[in-house]
Amino acid sequence: MSSPSETAPTDDALHTEQRTAAVVYNPVKVHVETLKRTVAEHQHEAGWAETLWFETTEEDPGGGMARAAIEAGADVVAAAGGDGTVRAVAEVVHDSSATLALLPSGTGNLLARNMQLPLDDLPASVRTIFHGDDRPIDFGELRVERDGGDRERFGFLVMAGLGLDARMLANTKPELKKRVGWLAYVDSLFRSLRDADAFEFRYQLDDDGNHSMRAHSLIVGNCGQLQAGAILLPDAEIDDGVFDIAVMRPRGFFGWVRIGARVFWENGILRTFRRSALAKTVVGQKLVTASREERPLRYLRGQEFTARLEHADEFEVDGDPVGRIVAFRARIDPMSLTVRVPKPGDDRHGSRQVP
């Protein structure tokens, strides 16, 4: 006869059997049958309950589905789609005790890139849902005001901004983006530059009083990496409790060239340098400080940022154009969103892709 210790399930087994995952997926971005088959394999291996499935629609990119998943008892809600799906799901998960998981698809996958999560390894991404660790990160909260006085609220994970980048996204041709992915933004960039008039705005950063500035782009970021290896915000960390803010104010064509060199090359070097021992010396700190003061691209940092424009302009949130606004307030909610990440050294289903 077996002893109780040989037959009774462990506390970990009891906990695991009670856990439930849900997948909120964009049917345009994923191969549903392959995804369901892969999830089923890892779910059964982990001993979790049956996974819940929710399909997004054109009217609802994932928020309503994430809410339904949490109400149904999901402990982990995985977003399978592009940046829009991730943001919509994260807004809901942020207000709950559930954890967000990422099944990257689409053009940007900016949160996954900045967290160095698997991008093109479906088994590794799915395995993380059931066997990963939980990592708390910062979450951005936005309140925007429209030209007519209407107000809206958004959450964001990566960046939100005004000016050239928002106009570029608004000008991107959907059919071209489907064919060539992020390269469609290059076409849109050149078309937007023709309309890149600077804008006047007043701002307040934390309790530092009111300031006025003229710029071509204003970007508030929770993390700093873009597509194609570009780094807009070299000091940004996703769990440091502050925003990094970039203000682009070039003078003429060569000012834009200087910003391009900074974003596509120098910021990567600066980010590496900032993590070195030399950066902690007095000389290193002076070099880092001087790099932030370069005139065409100014950097600020803080926990709450408010801006009001002289005239309405395009606004984007995590790569999605959301229309024209006249004012916005961004506030950081430190370490308030939990994301599933691979366990260190877990490479049983392929190597992790580090962008």
C-alpha cells in the first residue's frame, strides 16, 4: 500500500492544475490552427486547464475579449497579434491580477523587441505562457483632449507621440504595409516630411513649472527601441519608473540627417556605453549628460508629463494613429503590469531571438 506522500499531489501540482490561460488572437495576423495545436501541446504538458480562446474583431482589437477572459477565470492572457492587439489586451490586464503573455505577430512587435522576447519562435513563445516567469514592468497611462473638448483615456507600453511620427503613421498606406511590412513607413516618412511643419506647445514635467517649446516631434516613451535596430531613447528602461521624452527640433535638412545618425547608429553606442564601468565615472557621466543636450534632439525624463498645443495635431499610441488632439497628459504607473518571460536558460524549443 502506498504512503500518503506517494499518492497525494504536491502543492505545485494542485496550483498548476487550477491555472488557466486564455489567448486573445487577431485572425488576420496568426495561423489559428497552428497556434491552437502548439498551445494544446504545451498546455497538456504543463497540466493546465483547457485554454480559453477569444477572437478579435475590427470593432474591438482585444480589450473586450481580454475582459471576458479575465471574467472567465484566466490567470494568464496571451495577446496573439500586432502592437494594437497587445496594447488593447494590456490595458485590461493592467487593471487585474492576471498576467500578460506575448505571442508576437505583425509588423512591429515593439514590446517583445524591447523585452528581448522570442519573435519568430512560436513554440518558445507558447512555452513561456505555461512555464515562464513573471516580470513586472511599468505601464503608461494617457489622457488626451480633442479639439472639440472631448477627452479619452489610453494605456501604452512603448511610446506615444505628436508630430512627424504620428503624421507618418497616419499617412502609411495599409495596402503597402501588408506587402512590405515596416518598410512602408519609409514611403510614409518621405511623404510626411513635406508636411513636417513645427508646432508650438506648452508643457510641464513633474513639478518643474510651465515651459514653452517649438518642435517637429514630441515622443514620450516607456522603452526606446524601434524596428530595424533603431534606438530612439537610449536611456529608456521598461522598469525604471520614469518616462524618457524625446523632442525633435532640427533646423533644415542636415538637422534631420543628424537625428537619423543619432537614432540609427549613435544611440546604440551610447546605450552600450551607459551600461559600462566608464559611464559611472565623472568623465563618463559628463559625456552622457552632454549627449542628452544635443540641440536637434533633446531628451527629458520624468514621471508625469503634460503638453498643450497651439493647434490640433496627429497623435499616435504604440504605433497606432488615434487622430488629432490639442493636449495630453502621460503618467507612469511603475511596475504595475506583469508580463510572462522565458525562464533563464530555457532553450528547449529553439534559441531566443534577441533583436
